[in-house]
Amino acid sequence: MDSEPSRRLNVGSRPSPRTNRELPDWMGFNHGPVTLRGGRATIHQGQIFRVAGRETNWSPSYRFITDLAQPTTRTTLAGGPSDRRFSRSYASDVADWVAGRFKTLTKTG
């Protein structure tokens, strides 16, 4: 079990360097806030910290777990497999990523 408390992070938010504000919700890029468990030393990483007097946060966009003795690996993406905002796959994996559910990839051949 993770020793650090859960934290509320807004997944997908990217403040504009010019205005220091998030993109408007109607644009559909933000998917949160969501609760991320863990801290910087856990598989489910998430960290809140202060930089230049401003509170900010980070979390990994890709998680990869493997046992090199096995022919499988487990992965998850923060959003989905598409980088196209209006694709059905753009945010299809957000819930799995937040919940810590992984897809298993198996070597064939």
C-alpha cells in the first residue's frame, strides 16, 4: 500500500505560458480533477510542489511494468492511444490510468 496520501490533480491541464491559465473546459482537453494515489517514489506517481511561488503538479503519462524473466509486460496511458482531440480514443483510457488498471502485452512468435 502506498504510504503517501492521495492528491487531487487536474489531468490534461496545461497553463498557457502567456497567461498562466488553463485551457477553457469547452475545448475538451481537461479530464479532472482526479485523485492520484502515491508519490514520487511509487508506481502510481503524483506530486504537488511549489515552483517560483506557484503550486504545480506532475504525474507520468505512461506506466510500464515488466518482469524481464517473463514474455509479458503491463502498460497504461494517461489518456488514450490517439493524440487527436476529437478521436474517440483520445481519452478512452483515463479511467483505467487513474484506477491503476493495466493492459497486458504478450510476446508472440
